[in-house]
Amino acid sequence: MASRPEDFDYVRLDFSYVFRSFKFFIFNVSYIWVIFSTVFL
């Protein structure tokens, strides 16, 4: 496992990147769903 400090920094940086991408993905999906509902319902 990661035992050196730089490994932990890399893992934390990667996790923050994944978290930002996930929030961006959720935002896009909800935005597209709102437009879809407005147009078709």
C-alpha cells in the first residue's frame, strides 16, 4: 500500500479530481433531465 507521503498526496489529488468529475457529471445529468422534462412533459 501507499506508505510514503507523496503517495498519499497523489491519492488525495486523484480522489479530488474524481470527485469534481463526478459532481460535474451529476450536474449535467440533472440539467439534461430538467430540459427533457420541460420539452416532453
